[in-house]
Amino acid sequence: MLHFAPATTSGSAVASLFRMWCSLRDAGPGRRPEAAELARAVEEMFVGLGLDPAGPPAQVELPGTGEVFTVFGLRYDRADALLVAGVIPGEHAAAALELDGDELDFSRWADTVRAESGDAAARTPRAQVEGGDC
């Protein structure tokens, strides 16, 4: 039973590591993967996640406490404004479907944020859009 989504960045990296493990494991009867092969596979997984293996450990420290929320909304294209339609707990932005439609002056918008509450989760991307950061 899968407990990750292979279509996400993290899921793709885990799937790649698993495939590498299987290829090393199946290299021949009685052959055990060498430490260097395993280290290289883990390093490739980190790169696939967007991490710099030579970088500081702080790159994986969470900027703050809180829960993960997915924020859905409409971005008003004529001004830097985001109209939040909903906030749900969990990471679901990658699962949002892009639908055909013609919303004049608006674009569909979904992103995942870490925040203390649903209200705080709605404020974070709203401030980013208004500041021109996304």
C-alpha cells in the first residue's frame, strides 16, 4: 500500500530512491549494495527534492511551527490580489486539477503553506500575492 504520492516532488524522489534500491538489490545473487552506491542514491534523492547536499543543515529546518494547509482561490489579474475560496488541512495543491474555463481577469490558484491556523494560512499567500512575490 502506497503512503506517498509519486506525482509530487517528494513522492517522485522517494520512488526514484526505491527504484535505485531495487536495482542495487537485484544486481546479482548474494551481492549487497556498497555504501558508496547507497550514499549516491540518497544524494540523488535530496537533489530531486530540491535540496543541496553540500549546503547547510538549516535548509531543512522548518521556518516555524504549525500545520500544513492548502489554500485555494482566485487571483485577480488586474491587480495583485488573491481572493481565497477555501483552506483545508493537509497538502493537496499538487492534486488540484486545472480545468478549462474562461474567468475574465481571474486565474485559479492553489498552494500549500505552513501556518498556525486556517485563517493564518489564508493570510500568508494573500500577502505574498499583494507583495508581488508570486
